[in-house]
Amino acid sequence: MIETLKPGQLLARGVCRHLRQHNFVSIEEFVPERGLRVDIMALGPKGEIWVVECKSSRADFQTDQKWQGYLDWCDRYFWAVDEAFPTELLPDETGLLIADAYDAEIIRMGPEEKLAAPRRRQLTHKFARHAAQRLLDFRDPGVAAISVL
Amino acid sequence: MIETLKPGQLLARGVCRHLRQHNFVSIEEFVPERGLRVDIMALGPKGEIWVVECKSSRADFQTDQKWQGYLDWCDRYFWAVDEAFPTELLPDETGLLIADAYDAEIIRMGPEEKLAAPRRRQLTHKFARHAAQRLLDFRDPGVAAISVL
């Protein structure tokens, strides 16, 4: 599987593994609302919601016009980059992970901006539905043909 | 995959497929609290939580000592059985699906007993964590070795 992943997806894999060690479960390519797609949404043991955007290069970061919109959909926001990335480009007031395909490390925690309760409920519900649907696609590929999502 | 599933799991597959047509996503073998394990927990578009127990035979039903405990963990409760099952054994005040490995049909809706909001939040969070963890196990089998769940 690893051979077929793009650079950003390899970073995402390492990040998801690392977050697991913090007791956070993650899903990739989550759409909190129409027009926004975050690389990783992670859900903590107490309902905490973190977003991690994976940037494989300077250009990948500089062409991202949407990241500030992600801040409204999480309690903490992080970038994940590899160790060659020029991290001085990244805004100070965001979290930072250094990652490779196998693991990651939290270098700087994203500051906490707690979600309002209704949005947290809505996001947790959407996260649950997204994860269960994708799980079902793996467990029972035949169901994709009859899916209505 | 189908060859390796037990009779109850084949019913569960058909049920999950059918629930999808009602816009419910499902996970199997969910543990709402220590000591309880439900065959299927399904999550609807508005946050509805349904439990379905799959019974492959009369004996399978008659040895179930725990099902009444499941009622406290869902808005609606259903049995799923195949068409040969003696459905007169099943309590009237529960829902009923007739299923096979490929699909199912809701014969009788389970009466609605709405969960209290805190329990719904707790269950939705647990459902999300369970589904995402199992999804991660499929997507990245290597992570199982470092999982702390």
C-alpha cells in the first residue's frame, strides 16, 4: 500500500499513527462542510477535535488558500511537514508536527480554541458517519453499489 | 469473505446493507459499556441510534440472557432473523427485520424510546472512536502493533 501513497498521504499515515499514541483516532479527507476538506480530523478520548493539514512542500503550503477556514472546525489546529520543510514559513499561532510515513512528533501544540457544544456534536456525528461508511466500504465492498451517501 | 462468515454475521451483513438504504450507517460488535456487546449499532442522519441483534436460530435467541440490557442503549431495538426463524418467539414490543446475507427488510419498527442527550453524546462519541479505529486497522494494518485502545 505504501508505494501507492502520495507524499502528503505518507505524512498523514505517520501522523495518524502518532496521534494514536495520544489516544486520538483519525480519519483522512474529512469534509466538515461543503467546500472544505481537511487532511486529518482526529477525535480524542474526551471528545477533543483536532485538525492536521499535511504539507509535503513549500509550494503545497503556499497554494493553500483555505487553511484559516479550518480553524473554525477544531479545538486545535496543526500543520504536519517533513523534516526538510522550511517551518519558519508556518504561522506561529498554529500547532506543528514533524512527520514521516512511519511516525510523527508534536513539536508545538496548537493553541486551544474550544468548539461550541452544538458544533462539536455536529462534527462528532459527521465523523462517526464518515468513519462507519468508509469502514463498511472496506468490510463489504458490495455495499458501495447500493450506497446512498 | 462471505465464505468465512458465521450465520449471524451473514445476517448482519444483509442488515447493514439494508440500513444503508434508510441512510443509517452501522458498525458491528459494538460495546456500549463493559460486559455488553451488541451485534449492530446503527447511526442515523439525525443522530438516531438503533441496535439490532442477529439471531441465526431458536437456540441462539433462547440463550441470550442480556438483550433487555440493550434497550437502554438505543432509541429503537430490533431483532434480525432469517425467514425460517419462528418469529412468534420474539417479544411483541421489539422491532423485527427479516434478513439474509444480501439484504433485509424491516417487518416491524421497534418502538421509540429516546435516549437522554448525555447518553446519546457518549454513544455517538464511542461509535465514532470505534469506527475510526477499525477503519485505521484496515487502512494501516501496521498501526495495530502500536495501538493503545
